[in-house]
Amino acid sequence: MALFQNSGYAPRDPPGLTQMGDERMYHAYNHYVIKNVELWTERGVTAQCDIEVEHGQIKAIERELALPRGAHLIEGHGYTLIPAGVDPQVHLRVPGQAEKETAGTGLLAALRGGIGAVLSMPNTKPTIDSTEVCEAAMLELEEAAHLTGVKAYLTGCITHNMKGKASVPYQELAKWGVKAFTDDGVGVVDDNLMREAFSASESTGLPILQHAEFPGHGGVLASGPMQARLGIPAYPANAESDMVQRDIKLLKEFP
């Protein structure tokens, strides 16, 4: 759930506060009631209602609820409650790039923005292309995910070190819990490696997130008035469409 002020995009601090290192990390009370809140769901808008939450699960949604013994009261008047969002492409930089982001800062930012789950890319140092690195990344995310309540999922690489030369151990990474395979911002050029990736997708049930772009085109900006005015190389559209066409052709080998 995400709670926002009706007067603007200003998320309210979640209930409860603790510390993790030098970072401010949030966690929810085990049992609380949000009263007099405007609720948005797929069924529409409920102007004023009360919501009881216990151990992270919604127990009741009513026009008016009595405060159960031991439950914390959150006054929701002037706020809107919506389902939390999902961000399927984030860079938590775990492991090895704490100067850019940490598990704590990344998941706290997600929480503050009303995001309840994220999918983190594997372009880390080292890249997530082995079970050892995958285990280290998951351990680093675990505490921050627990304290914020934001679910953090990992992707694994398609190729070792995202270099497009050799496949990763797909089955082992799948067993460790990665949710997809991707070389993030690098398109996989080699046809045989993509065949292996699509085959692994079929056997593991996990998606392939391809960056559809053949490298080496030298383009910087899409063709147009600004590109012409700046006098920089045009970005050819076929650099992307050709890879999409190639991948569709390969996928036809997997009926």
C-alpha cells in the first residue's frame, strides 16, 4: 500500500522507524488501523474508510472500524491510499557499487515513492552471473527488504560479465531465485547464445529481458531537427528493429 497526501504528491512516512547503519530505515507496526482514508482500488474510489492491517496483511476494510486492543492508530484524513506499485527495472548496485546506491537507500527510495516491489538489474561489480555472486547480493538485500517491507528481486545475466561471449549457469541461478535473465543495457549479438537463453527461458519458466539493439552503429541521437542542429551522428532505428526481428526468428525455433 502507498499513502499520499491529497494536496499533492507527498508520500507520508510509513509507521515505525528504526536504524540500519547510517541509513534511516522504516518498518511497519505489526498491527495498525488507518482511519478516515480515501481508498483507490480497481473497483473505484471509496471516499472515507478504515483499514486494519496485521503482520503485513489487510484484515478488514470497513466504513468504520473499532480500534482493536494493542493496534496502532494512523489518522488517514486528507490522505489517499493506493495499491503499491512495482518497478521492474531498477539498479540497486548490489553487490559492489555502494558509491552509487545501497540496498538501504534504494529500497527506502522505493518505499517513499509508493513502490512495493522492485526487480534489480545484474550490472553490478561483479556482475550477477554465478551462484556465489547471487548469494552475496541476496544476503545484502535481505535486511533492507525486511526493514522496509519492499520486496526486492534479482535478475541474472544472460552472458558472463555481460560480455556476450559465454552463457551463464541458468539452471543454478534459477534455483537461487533470480526472476529473469538480462544483460541490462547490452544487446546479445550472438545467435547461438540467444538460442541458449531462449532454451533456458523455456526450461526455467523465467523471462529473457533483451536490450534490443545491435552495437557499433555510432549513433547518438534519433534522427530529427535537434540531431541535425547539433550535427551529431543519427541513431539508426534499424539497430533496434533488426535485433527484434532476429529474436523473433530465433523464437520460432521453440514452438
